[in-house]
Amino acid sequence: NSFTQVVHSAGRRFIVSPVPESRLREQ
Amino acid sequence: AEDTGVRVELAEEDDGRKSSIALRLWVEDAKKLKGKSKDNGAIEFTFELEKETPDDVAQEMVDAGFFHESDVKIIAKSIRDRVALIQWRRERIWPMLH
């Protein structure tokens, strides 16, 4: 999806996407 | 495991056999980090169980700009705790199921 970002570093691929609201801890 | 403020979970179901596992890491409590972290979202990556160490991956996340250098240990610990749990499950649970 358009919110996903791919970052390459030292040969590794990191895929960054938003944390679903339901997975965030209640503060 | 200790609450590091950083959550690490499996990003896919563990079949108990693969040497690499997909993990997803995100910050639950930014106050537990020493440096300011960007609002990164969830970072998904693969981890080679037998070849890599959590410290290597944590350093790469710092190098990639996700976290401040001062938090490399807390990131590594968060990954290490999750990997240890996955390996424990593989050793204890999978032999019982098969």
C-alpha cells in the first residue's frame, strides 16, 4: 500500500508500515 | 521479558523449520528510549536465526536512521528476548506437536 516504505541498509531490507491502532498500547 | 518499550512480534507464523523468520518491531513507549525516535511505524525485517545476532540488526536500524545510537542496546535486547522465545518454542513446543 502507499503507506509502506522500503529502506535498504547494509544489504538488509526494512519494510516500514503504520502500526495498526489496535496494536498500540493504551497510554 | 522485561518491558523495554519496544515491541517485537512475529510478522508471519513460525513453521518451526525456516532458518530465517520475519519479525515486526515498533515503539510502544517512546519515553523508554534515550534518543528521540522518528514516528517510524512498524519495521518489518527478516532475521537469520543461526547467522545473525540481535545486536547486528539493532545496529543496522541505527545506521538506517530509525533509532538513535544511544538506544542500540534496548533495541537489541527487545529483539533478543523475542528470538529467545521463538527458539524456546521451537525446542519445546514443536517436538511435542510432531
